[in-house]
Amino acid sequence: MIKIYRNNLQHVQEELKRIDILVNLQVEKFRYENKIMNEFQGIYISDEEVDSLLDPSSQPASNKEHHTINTLKTRLIQLESQIAQKKVNSLKKGVKLRLSSLANIFDLSPFEIDCIIVCLAPAMDKKYEKFYAYLNDDVTKKHPTVDLVLNLLCSSIEDKIHCRRHFDASEPLFKYNLVSFVGEDTGNILSRFIKVDDRIINYILGIDFIATRIEPYCELTTPQEELDDLILLDTLKTQVENIIQSYLGGKSDFTCILKGSYGAGKKTIAQTICKEWDKKILTLNMETLVNSEDNFKEIISLVFREALLQDTTVYFDNFEILNANDEKNVFYRNILFNNLEEFKVISFIASKEIVEFAGGQNNLFKIEIESPDYNARKELWENILDEEISQKDIISLSNKFKFTPGQMKDAVESGKRFAALEGRQKLTPEDLNQGCKDQSSQKLSSLAKKIKPNYKWKDLILPDDKKEQLNELINYIKNKGIVYQDWGFDKRLSLGKGLNISFSGISGTGKTMAAEVIASKLNLDLYKVDLSMVVSKYIGETEKNLNKIFDAAEESNAILFFDEADALFGKRSEVRDSHDRYANIEISYLLQKLEENEGMVILATNLSQNIDEAFLRRMHFTIEFPFPSEKCRLKIWKTLKPQGAPFSDDIDFNFLAKNFQLAGGNIKNIIVNAAFYAAADSRIINMEHMILSTKREYQKIGKVCSQAEFGDYFKLINKT
């Protein structure tokens, strides 16, 4: 006889033959004990039916009870010896026996494995349901009870008492969700029914689909990233190489915390390590799980169990969702950290924010992945782009967009889609810019209002020195990479590497227009911060909102525009009460964010003297927007006149510019309203429409219409 299992299923089938003998033994004992006590025994399932279902090889020839039991015990011993020898031989030949693997993975005792086999039997053959129903003396009770398992597997009362502990929640069978109780809790553990978890049944049978319960939250992948393809700073790459070498093919458990923004390379690092170790990755989306109605503790336990069953690593994605210190998140973090300690699985915790690990510090690594600097971004763009993009355009992209490698790849794909929509196969610099802006705007749009720049440089009517200042700050952004990175100024400065700009001047002098022109000139997105959405009466909420906005802006490579900034960036006051104290805390926090921010921030205010001096000291450019002179007002009147609009020759722009001392915003309002007058009247915009519209603008701003200003046209204002 060949003493080896050719495959796993042969081993399972022979273990079931052993269960047949155990069942037969119990049947004989059961009949003997109940033949006098219960005259109705067999009324539901007859003795004959049970006998017909039993494996003939497990039934002795003699009908004498004592001889029957002794014969069965002998056959059981022989079969157990045969199975043990076959297991040894099979494992030596490299045959993977899932029951043996299960025992090794979860450190299961022989009794616990036998318990699993007893519970597994009905899933393999429905005849066992009748066996168990017969032995439970109830046709409806088709699962084994704890008592039945103990009777089948234990040879004495002492043995049963000892083995009863295996059904405690803290023991492997239940701790690792290998088996579970089913049905109503009667209060007596002996009468409780138990069944094997479906995932464990599949595992034993060699089926390796991930558990159905965790499927909505998990993905199992085979990493493809090679170590040589890893694009990281040399220091980070050395850390990764050390991890690979130190843990001998991933045979030792450890936890690696990967901190970095989206696309920084967290998943790539984990994949590279696992590729070198020939291990798959089980990725759990923490955000999806936390936002679900599912039992967090149960799902986490099942995820770790799956990792052990398939010998994979676990990658906890979007871990930052648990960083808040409210009761719920603290509870969830503790569950996760406790499971990390318990299961000893190689794990990666990926977060955009710092993670404070609450478990033991053994075998814990922390890798902080900084966003690539200017030179690294240039190199990355050159590696990613297979199209012919000029060095000038690559420098421009590297300067404007502080992208991670992942964001760069996404931007290129987005740019290709823009090109495809235009019927082009070749990617242009314009497509790339649009792709970058598309990637940038995704997060900030929920926190601030995006402004579409409608104005160009030629539309901006300002004194020459003011336009020169605006041109200087545009060049600042264009050449930021050269100064800070190529020339080494980055190493000399720890803070203040962003661009903070102050625009001051009365309403309508062109502050918002200038912001739009800058955004258009740099081809960057412009977001106007809605202060009503930022400022909160609740302590700490304003700071939290500001943090979200600044972080999103830096990640989105957008220009932040704070209009009426004195409402938020006002002067600190003397502390008279708790309100003053918290207001000052908010201002201090803003100062900190301005120093840390590496993007562009524009503060616009009507009254610069209302801005705290500490903010003004942190401004790289401070530009005062003067009230327009007559010459500038004439340019504004003519510039705001659309080419397609029907304007009458009787309009005296010189008169309008000379007599009405108005800011550009007021002039814009007058021209637009005059157009509406014309649309309802003559369909041609004439001087009368302009005068009437000017009257309405005067009324709106609280200014008196005088004959001195309106001159010969004063009579027209009395018509309405």
C-alpha cells in the first residue's frame, strides 16, 4: 500500500472515514444507553437508516455489543496510525495538507483539529446531518453540539472536562473565527450547536477566494514593482533595502508605518518589499470600512485571519480616517493595534498624517515619504513623459505643481484624455497643464469656491509701478525651483518658502481682477475662500477648517484668495475674556500656517491698517491698489466695453471718466446695467443709458447725484 497522500483532498476524505468510525462508536454507545430508557428512540430516524448510511468498512461483523465497540476501537487505532504515517510522508514530499497547515497557522491542538473535522463533515456529505440528528435525538438538530463533539472525541469524563475549555471565546477555535455557535443560546454550552466558518471550509478544500464578509473592503493583489524601478530619495531607498534584507524574505513579523501624501509612493514601497519576498498584499480600505455599518472589530479580525490563511501581508490604506481622537476612533484604533499584536502579521499602515502607534515598539518601522523636491520632480516628469515635451515645459510643470509621482501619472493620463477629446494622439504642453489642473482641483473644490479667470494682462488697468510689482511676483513663481533648489536656498530656509501676497485698496480697485490675471498668467487654479464656511463659533473648529484648506491648497497646487481678509486676519486684541483668548489663538494658528505653507496665498483687504502687523511682516509682496486716476478711469471705461456689444457714437467716455470719480468695480456695474437698459429699449447702448445706470450706481453706494458732476446730462436723471 502506498503510504502517501497524492493531494489534500485524499487526506480530508480519509479523516472523514475516521469520523465515520467515531460516529459508529457513538451510535453503538447511544443505542446501548437508550434501549431501555427511551422506548421511542428511532422514531424520527430509524436504526436501519443510520446503519445503511454508515460506511460498511466501519461496521464490525459481530452483533455483540462489546465485541462491536472493541472492534471499532481497533480499526480506529489502525486508521489513525495509517493517517499519521501518510501525513509525515506527504509533507516530506511537499504535498500541502490544509488541515496540517491550519494547525500550524493557528497553533491548534489535535482535539481542535478533530473538532473542525467533525463540524466540516456535513459540508462534505449530508449523511452526517442525519447522523448528528440521530445522536442528538432530534431530526431538526443537524449540527453537532458541544456535547456531541466531546462524546465523539473524548474517551473519559476527565478528558471531556479538560477539552471543554477549547470552546471558550479566548481559545483559538473562536478567537480566530474558525468555528462559531449557531442557534439560540440556551445558557448551557453543552447544548449549543457549532459549525465551521465557510471560509475555513473553503480553505480546507483548497479554495482560496477571500472571505465573503471582507470582500467589499479588501483586495488581494500580486505586487509587480521591482526594487530597481523604485523612484525615491536615496535615504528612503536605503531604508527599504534594509527592511528587505533584515527580515529574511518576510519570515518575521513587523509593522511599517508609511506616512506621505497621495501618490507619494506608500503603496509602491509596500509592493516593492513584498515583491522581493514573493508575498501577496491584502489591501484594506479603512475609509470604506469606517463609513460602513459593518462590525469593525469582526471585519478587522477576519482580515488578519485571511492574511494568515494566504500568507500575505496586510496594507491598511487611508488610515488617517482614524486619527481623530473622538471616542469612536480611539476605540477602532485600539482594536486594530491589539490585533496587530495578536496576529503577528506583516503589516503596512499607510496614512497622509502622522500615526501614533499604541502597541509595542518591537519590529516597528516609520517611513516618512516627503513630496519630491524641484529637481526630483523634473527627473520624474522626464521619466514619466514619453512624449516630446521641451525642457522649458518640464521646468514649468516642476515649478508650478508640487506633485507626487502618483499625481504626475494621473495628470498625464488626464492630459491624454483631453487630447483624445480634441482628436489628437500626441500630448501637448497645454494638455499636460489641463491634466495637472484637473488633478489639483479635486480636493479643494469642497472647501472653497473656484474662480474661473476671465481677465488677461491687457485688461488690468493700473499704474506702471503696480503692474511691475505684479510681474515680479509672477516671475517669483516661475523661478522658484531655480532659486530654492538649484541654487541651494532651500537648505537655508526651514519656513517661509511659500508666496504670501497682500492686496489692499478700496472696493472695486482691481484686487480680485489682479488675482485672476495672476492665475491666468501662471495657468493655475484660483480658489476664493468663503469665510462663512471657515469661521466657527465652536472652539477649535476654525483652526480645523483652516488646516483643511491650507493642506488641500498645497496638495492642489492652487492659489488661495482670501477676500476681505481683515475679517480673519485682523489685529490681536487685549485678552479680556475667553472669546478674546480663543480669537488670538486662531490668529496665531493662521500665522503658523502662513509660515509653513509653500503655495501661494493672496490676502485682499479694503483697509490694510486693520490687518495684524504680524501678518504683514510675513508678506513677500504688499501691493496697494490706488483709486484710479482720470487717465486710468478712461482706460477702464473703454476696456470694459465688449467688442460684440452695440455702442452708440454719442457715448462720451471722456466725460464719464472726468466727471465720475468711480473705481473699476463701479464702472463695470454701470456698463453692464446700461446694457440691460438698452436691451429693454432701443437695443443700442447710448449715453442716456449710461447716465441712468450711473444714477443707480450712485444710489447704491449712497452718493448724491449733483448737477456739477452730471452737467448737461443732469436732466436725464429725473426721467426715472
